[in-house]
Amino acid sequence: MKYFLVAGEASGDLHGSNLMAALKKQDANAEFCFLGGDLMQAQGGRLVKHYREMAFMGFVPVLLNLKTILRNMKMCQKEVIKFQPDVLILIDYPGFNLKVAKYIKTHTQIPVYYYISPKVWAWKEYRVKSFKKYVDEMLSILPFEVDFYKKHNYHIDYVGNPVVDAVANFREENKEDSLDKFIEENKLEDKPVIALLAGSRQQEIKDNLPAMLEAIEEYVDYQAVIAGAPGIEPDYYIKYIGDKSCKIVFGQTYRLLEYSTVALVTSGTATLETGLFRVPQVVCYETPIPHIVYWVFKNLLHTKYISLVNLIADRVVVQELFAKFFSVKAIKEEVNKLLNDDIYRNKMLSDYDEIIDILGKPGASGRAANIIIEKLKRGK
């Protein structure tokens, strides 16, 4: 069969490439055309447009590049019609992809599937109406989304979470690794590790890392190790580290988590990754105008939590120190409990185990591919 995929950012490229690999395993005649990146290109097929030419985030960048975005959208629509795929598969990236879905659904007979639901449960809930109109099949990677869409009378399929797959693959491929080897290769001290995952963007690092470092500086029996983000130069971290004792490791975030005692983590996928490695954590996320940001969160957004760990559990598993709750003192107090209160620490680990059960076993991409192929064969 012929598959046209649209991924507009790096995470979509990763998930799209894994889905393509799974589709090839189940469909020997799979043919691909796509908007995506290097990882998808490595799976074969024709890359129409790289996501680097599409990824405009934030109000001002979108406004400044509106002509380019509209041009990319029209180009995508034409390429889908030209390729005449058996299915169009859209991966997250809702501002762009929903418009493509609407056009294809109203101008062709090509079925439209969506892999990885946009976070409409947090905001822009009105977009569910567009999914019901223009998307034939929604494949979700977060279990609580099933109930969210159910209340809107829209059936979706939960296929598992790719992060579960990534952690399982890492552990399978690194069976021979050890803490001693990790310490030796990275020239670390022979002390327990406190991991600092201060975000993937410069602004996040600028806002969060100094407070993280200050909060743990009295724990001299531990060593702080920063998970260096892709695309961020070491010098950028060093200007915030100053004279504090702290190391940085790049391209080893999973390895760092595997050997950490506690982690300080900004919100995002990293909170779930930390939970899957069963590392007790505190979520740290500073914001500008914190009291106003918190008011917006409580009154305008449709979600109780900012971390995936708490969202999946539907209760407080890890403390979320963001907006008005973010402070060096609050971080320090939470780290102290995670290190020294065995009952508190073990409760978090027990809650992690429950989350791991909820997420299910590895194989998200394979299950997604199976659903896509089986539904297309049945003409749905």
C-alpha cells in the first residue's frame, strides 16, 4: 500500500520513522511519501519537505512566516493528491495538519488517520469537532485520552506509548553497561548522582538550571550531572554553572537516568522518561509573571497537571513546582524528602509501577501499524 505521512517537527520525525519501520514489517509493498526529517528519510520513500523548513513555533514566528506556512500547506495538499496514497497519516502538529486533513477529506476519498493526538484535552478542546469531521481514525499514545474523546462521542484507539518502547530498547541494548563504566567514561566522581534535566531550549535552561543548582549545592555527598540537550553548546551551560561542582553529559540522558538517585526535571516527556526509569523526581518549571501564569493555568486550561506522570495517574505522584510554587526553597525541601524520607520515596516508586502498568507493554508502533493496515484492508 501507499502511505503519505506528515510530521512537522523533530518528535514527529522520530515517531514517524518508527511507524514507517513497523509498516514495512507488516506490508512488504509499503511505499512512502512524506513531509518529515532525516529519520523518516532513512526508512526510504520520497521526502517532499524537511520539517526544518516548516517548524515555526510561537505567535510571532508564525505571523512572520505566514506566507511560507500557507505555501507549504498548499504544496502538501497537492503532493497528497498527486501521490494518491491509500491513507494520509498525520502526526501531531495540529495547526498545520488539521487544515491538511480538512482539505483532503473534503476534496478526495483518501482516508485520513492521525497518529499521536494533539493535546486538545489541555486547551483548544473545540478542535475535537474537526477531528470528528475530518479524521477517520485517531491513534493515541496516552491512555487517558480514550476517556477524554469518549465524552465527545469520538472513538479512538490507544496503541501504547513510544517512550515505553524507547526505554525498553535502551535497556535491551545496554545490558552490559554499569554505573562504574558510566562514571569512568564521563570522568565523574564516585558519588550517587542527582540528575538535572533542565529542558531542551535555551530559555528553559536559563530559567531553571540556576535554581536547580542552588537547591542541591548543600548535598555534598552527591554529585550533580546535567543531561545536555541536543543543539545546546556546553558553553551555554557553563555560564550558569559558574563555580559550582557539576558535570554535563550529552547524548546520554537515558544512561544518566538509569544511574541516578534523584532527578530535577522540567515538564514534558522527560517527566515520563524519569518515571519509567523509576527515579524519584521533582518537576521544576519557572515562568514569567508566575501568579498570572498560574491563574491562567487554573482557570483557562482544561488540565489539572503539567507533568505526564501526574496526568497518566490522574493524581499527584510528583510535586509540580511551577509558576508561583517555583522557588529554590521549595525545590530544596522536596529533594530532601526524596533523599531522606523512605516512606515518601517508596510511595513515589510504587506509583511509578502503577503508571507503568497503565501504559502497557512496548510495541506502540507495531500496534499502530497493525490497526492502520487492518482497517484499510476492511475499507474503513
